[in-house]
Amino acid sequence: MDRYARLRELRQGNAAGDDPTTPITPDGGDLELTVRCYTSRDSAEFATHRMRLHPDGTAELPHDLHAERIAAALGSFTSCLELVDSVIPALLSALPLISRRARVALDRDARGQWRIPRDRARGCCRRATFPDPTLAVEHLRDPRHALGAQSFAHDAIAGPVFAAAEAAWARARPAHPDVNRLVVEGDGIDQLWRAGIHPDDIPALAAPAAAVARPLPATYFVRMRYGAVDPDWFSTVIAARPDGEFAAWLSAREGAVPDARAWAAWLRYGVTPRDAELATERRISPDVVPAVVAATAWPPWLAARNVMAWAAAGCTPTPAHFAALARHGLEHHRPSAAAIDALIADIARDRGDPVLPRPAQPAAAPLEAEPGRTELAVLLALLGTRRQVVSRVRTGVTAIDCRALASQQSA
Ligand SMILES: [Zn+2]
């Protein structure tokens, strides 16, 4: 059984699957409200009167609609005919969204902006982009979208009708105390409601972050609901760093993501998420940490931090290199990429060579005749100055075994 079956189901957008039997009000009763009644398309003047909307979609109005239709055929105007003919059908079609039971999926463009999917898009939003999912689903609930074409009815007539249905559904929203505790913000449940997320679905959205003992930010839920982060991948990584802010950040990670197991292993060593990502990008295996621990007797967190610090400077020292650094008490040395670049330029100048950058080396690379970036950087750390490294290289120490050098230094 897929632990995240409900989450995957929610993400599968299906406009055709919207429940057409969604009632107008949560209790299946009438919706009563005050509507505006215009007798001219060109005048801003209106009267107000009550309307009672029955569960079957029929409306009770203080008009004889049959007579109004005859009058309309002769050229008179009553906005209540539009109310009955356009607004109420539009409201009925929007009820799955208003009740937060619709399964809405959103598309993304190349820049990460959110888009209304083809099966729900209309003229008003076919090309629209939204900076966040909440704005996109708010648009779907907007009467302008539900009514489609430009109509007199939009704001003045449809607005209050949609607002009354929205209010009725919001009032009847279930209040589960255990669900409230899942969201960190005081108004988190409201924020999620605005984002089209029903309280009943919040536990399914929280499931991939079950390792986090504390409440999660609303942004996490919105992203988990509408984004594409893989819940299995997410749960592996979050278990290594069970933190709400990290969960919110991680929930936006999708597409080409670092290997979850490697990333989690780095996080468990206490390195920052950014460094863990750098390590996985550079294919530095977390398995190097126990080897460095064995070679140096550093605690694992220090070994991991040092592997990271050297990786950030474009270097991948071997456990033997780290052993040399440890013997020189350099466990808190932070290599500087700029200083290493300058050293490489110094050596090239010393030889009269063109200055070429030396790329980062994979950890397993055999020592070459020419010292590589990592060897030079380790030498710089051990000897202290660029000048000393240049003269050492000039004397013909080209293939440098730092172990030999280290024992030589300490002898
Ligand atoms: Zn639209």
C-alpha cells in the first residue's frame, strides 16, 4: 500500500471528476442573500432585494420572471434574469471548488510560474501565469472565471452570490484540533483554505514530513499539494534533518534532485543543506567520512565539515591528505579557493607557463607527476605560504605525497 496514495490522488487534477452533486450549502439547505437588481445596463443605480437559492438551483426572487422575460423580449432589462440564466449555473459549476473538494492540479511554465491546466482554463486565464498556487486557485473560484465571457453580471451581480456560497462553506469547515496542530501559523488553516486545501486533506499532505515533530509552515502544505516533489524522496531527506523550515524549503525541490540517501547521509553528519547538495552535485560520497575519521581520529561532524570546506574550494583531499592536515593541527583550516588559484598562477609564472586553472580532482584520482589542485592546496595549508610551495615545487617535488611530506615536516 502506497503511504502517499491520498496525496497522489489529490495531485491528480481532474476537472471532469468534479462532483456535480456538490450542494450549494454544506448542510444541503437554501442559500439566502441580498442581491442587487439593475433595471438598466447603463445606469449605476440599483435596488436590493433578497434571494433564496434552493438546493436544486432554482431561485426565489420578488419578480415574476415569466413576465420579466416577455418584457425583456420587448427591450426592457432586469439584471435578475442574468442572475438566473448565467450566474446561478456558473455558481453551481464552481461549487466543487468553493467546497474545496475539487481535485485541482496546476501547471508550471519554464520559469516556475503557476498556470491553470488546460482542462480548467478559459479565455480569462489560458495565457495567465500566477506567482503562487493560492492566486491560481483563487482565480478558479472567481465569478469572472466561472462566468467565462464578459458579462454585465460579473462583479455587481455575481460577486455577492459567490461570496455568500464561499462564506457558507467556510463557516461549516470542520475544525479538527489535531489538524490545527499540524500547521504552524495561527491562521494557517485559513491560508490553506484560500489555497483550495480542505482541512480533511491536511494530514495526507503532512504525511511525507512525519519525521518533523513540530507544526509545519503553510507554504509546505501548498507546495506539497500543488508541486511535484516526490514524497518518498522528500521523506528520506527530511528524516535526516526534521525541521519545519527545512521541510518548507525542501518541498519546493523537484525535477533533478540530489540522491536522497547521499543527501540524508551528509545532513546526518551535520553539514548544511547547501553543502550537502554541493557534495552530492560533485559526487563526493558520504562514505568518505568514515575513512577520514579513521585516518584522523576527528569526530564525524568535523571530518564531514572539513571534506565540505575543501570541496567548496574545489579540492578533494584523500584520507591520507587529511591525516597530514590532522598531524599538523590543521583541523580548523579553511582552504581559500582564491589563495589556491593565486598559488597555481604563481607556479605557472615561476615556470614561464601560461596560467591555466587546474580543475577539481576526483578523490580517487591517482597522484600525477604534476601536483594537482588538491595536492597544491594541501601543500599550501601545510607549508603556510605560496612562496614556500613555489620553491618546493621548483626543487622538483612534483608528485607530492603529502603523507611523506607530513612525516618529513614533523620529523
Ligand atoms: Zn480563468
